Amino acid sequence: MYDYDMRVSMNFARGLAEILAEYTGMPQDELEIAIETPPDSKMGHFAFPCFGLAKEAKKAPPAIASDLAEKIEASRPDWLGQAVATGAYVNFFLNRAAFASNVLFDVLEGGEGYGADGEGLGQAVIVEYSSPNIAKHFHVGHLGTTIIGKVIDNVYRFLGYEVTSINHLGDWGTQFGKLITAYKKWGSREEIEKTEIEGLVKLYVKFHEEADKDASLNDEARSWVIKMQDGDEESLEIWRWFCDLSMKEFNRVYDRLDIIFDSITGESFYNGQMEAVAEILENKGLLKESEGAKIVDLEEWNMPPSLILRRDGGTLYTTRDIAAAIYRYETYEFNKCLYVTGNEQSLHFAQWMKVVELMGYPWSGGLEHVPYGMYLFESGKMSTRRGDVIKVEDLLDEAVAKTLAIINEKNPELLNKERVAEQVGVGALKFGKLYNSRIKDTVFDWDRMLNFEGETGPYVQYTHARACSVLRKSLSADSNMDFGALGVALITGTTFDSSILDDDEAFDVLRILHDFPAKVVDCAEKYEPFIIARHMVALAQAYNTFYTKHQILVDDEPTRRARLALTAAVRTVLKTGLGLLGIAAPAVM
């Protein structure tokens, strides 16, 4: 029996590295990195390959493994069950009772902070994501950056980094001259106020239709752009109004996606900093003239030239991105500045980041592009008029409507079912993108995304609700204890016996719980949300297998207590993991 006072929390791989260091003389940190996890727990819970020791020891790896296993077995600690030589490996089997005790205490004492090791303390990270365009719908092309960016934002905050999330709006450029021209000719303030972005999009389409017939409209649009650049108040007032109208739709989407940014600034914010960028490049001898434009030659790095100034002296996205990076470092002194955008923009980011490096900024190494794949729609899944975009609001509405239909079929008496449908539907939409590597394209398939029995968001959410239901049933009707407090109560006192959790099903759950902190760090290092998403599916599957094979609310108090503690730990990590993915964890479904 392992009670609270006897238990010592530990990282088991680190503990094995300490033992191996004693017998091999190798540095402990190198040994810890070398320790592997066998593909089948029947082979061992950890394994150490001895190939790297052969040259110095002048022995064959299997002989080294045999010697090491024999020495470790002679004086192994209580938490280690067995060390066995298997070929060139030393395979380690943990003492299951000790492992269960350590994992459950770590999870339940840590609560929803389990896995937040504070490794990022003192380091600043900027995450730029979402970045829709003013006067255009928040469409499906912005969904990937918004969902993935939010996870990276969440994970870095969880690990203790000082995170600043930035929404870099597309709020400047020639399109606004066209829009103002169209509004002045064919629009009305009353109609635009009612229709918001829809009305602005129609005006934009109208402009192009009419400009095909009358080219002078393009000259008129350019004149409005010049007025904006010169600070003309009428043009800027209309532009600001367009921005405010756009933010209404954007904020409705962000509210439903549960996203709040620390900073929302558009390209226009950097207008006054463009000349300084060009001047620095000129002074450093990086600017070259090419057909009247100013470029930075990147041929040496196998990239096309980076266009800095147009022939007319106007600036481009590149100039603004460089100015924004300089401003952000001066303002936040970041260690990392991450840009979550589609992979089709990879060349653009590679170019301007190389320019920043050539400008001599030592922090340029902290600039990173985090690309992702696009959404693809199967034929017949969603109909749109030719030329229309797929609005995220429409996707959210459809996801929630389909989820509500499933709830009405399977659990029509569910309380607050509209709220649960929103949580599950939106969660399914997010999880569908997060389950695979971010660089892969995602094919929309509502049946797969909303499957409550597949490798999906609803499946993980349902497992969380199942764990909550078990814990709820264990409490008396008048108890107001929350699940976190219940978890701690279960593992304290003399009646908690972790040796009860020695079956394979419980061990599989415990192993996945134990690995969660490492998965969070791995996600942060690789910017890969699927690492956490798949770990949540694995945990849900393992717990459901345990739930099916082992009755939890049994009469035997020690058994009941141990299995409830495992359930409480699963609930905790599922809620934390879903939270990092930006997905709600309903307690009832």
C-alpha cells in the first residue's frame, strides 16, 4: 500500500537514468534521452539500448545488456519491478503499485495544472494567428490558423511562457479605394448597417463588374487610396466604419470559438514605420533597383528577390511584416515570434525573415513560420454559389444543428441540450482539424467529425462526461464537493491502496496519464496540436476499456476508492487536454 506520506513523486525515465549512470559512467542527461518506450508493454515499460556502450566496453551489446541487468537486479529500488536483458536492450518493468501511486498523486494533486511544469518562465512568446481581412467574410480559409494558433497559444501559456496573442488584420490596401468608390456610387449607410460584411462584399463585387465596363473607376479608386494615405478625414472615417462593421462578424465567430486576443492590430498600424524599414535596408546596402522597384536579392539563398518598394514607392506585405517584427521585438522583447498561416505563404515568410536576418537583428532567429494545410470539401457536402466563400459562421451553425439532431435522437431529455450541442458541435469542428498533422489538408466529413464512437472530439468529450457521471454517482445526494476535491480526498488516508490497480487495463490508463506532461512539451516544441489530440483519444479509449472490464462502484471500499481515483485522474487530464485544444468539456452529455 502506498499512502500519501510515503509517496515520492518522480520521473521514472529520470530515475532509470540515475541508475544507469552509476553503472555506465555516462552522463545522466544523455542516458535519459536514450531511454525508449517499447511498442508493447509486455516487453517492458522502458528500454535502454546498449549499442553505444560497445566500443568503449569492448563487448558485444547483448553481453553489456546482460551485465547491466544483473547489476541493477541486485540492488534495484522498490519502485522498479524488474530489469531484464533482451538482446542488446535492458528492459525495465516498473512496480505497478508504486507507478500507480506516483501517477495518481501527481495528477490529482496537480489538478488541472498537471503537466504545467513552468519551463517557460521568464520567456516571452508572440503567437500571431487568425488575421482575417476587413470587409470580407470570416471564411473557412481563416479557420485553420484560428484553431491551430489558439492551441499553440494555450499550450505555451500552460507551460508558463509569457504569451502575447496577436490578430494581424488585413485592413489596408487598394481594395479599400475600390470599396469607398463603390459605396459612394451605389451604397447607402442604412443598407450597409443592416447587412454588414454581406453588403460590403456585394459592393466590392459590383465595383469589379462595373470597372470591366468603365476603366475610369480604377482611377477613382486609386484617388481614394491616395486620400487615405494622405490622411483625408472623409476617406478614413468611411474606412474606420468598414473596420467596425467587419469586427462585428469577427467577434461573433471569436465568441463561439472562445478566443480572446491580447492585441488586435491591422497592417495600417505600421504605416508610419515603412520609411524607416526602407532606410535601414538602404543604409546596409541591401536594397537594389529592379525595373524601377526596390528589392533585396536573395538568389544566394535560392529564393526569388524580396520586393520592398513598388515602382511608385508604395509598400507591400513584406515591408509591413518587417516593420511589425521590429515593433514587436522593441515592444515585447520576444524569445519567439510565431506566425500561424497557410503553407502557401511559406515562401513569403522565408523571404522576409531572411531579410530581417540580413538586416543584422540578433533576434531574427526567434521568428518562425508555422504553416498548416487547407480545408477540402467533398462533393455534395456543402453547396455554395459560384464565387462565394464558405463562411465560418455557417459551418458553426451546421455543426451545432447536426449535433442537436443527434442529441434529440439519443438523449432528448438532456438538460441544456442547446448549450451542449454548441460545445460538442464547435468542438467537433475544431478536433477534426487538430487530430492530424497541421500540415495535412483536412477533408470535411460531418459523419466522421460528429461520430461519438470514433477518434473524434465528441468521443473524447463523451468519455469525460462518463467519468464525471461515475464520480457524481459516488457522492451523496447532498454533497457539494467538486471533482477536484474529490480526487484529492480519494488518495489521502490509509484506505487508498494503489496495488489494487495492477491489471493491464488500469496500467494502460496510468501509462497514458503519466505521459501527458511530455506530450504537452512535445506539442510546444513541434507546434503540433495533434500530439495532444491523439493522446486524448488514446486516454479515452484506454479508460473506456477499463470501464467496460472493471466495475468501479463496487461494495469493497479499497477497490472502489482506487478505481474512483483512477477515474478522477482521467477526468482531470481529459478536461485539461481538451482545454488546451480549445474545446469544452461538458460534465453531462
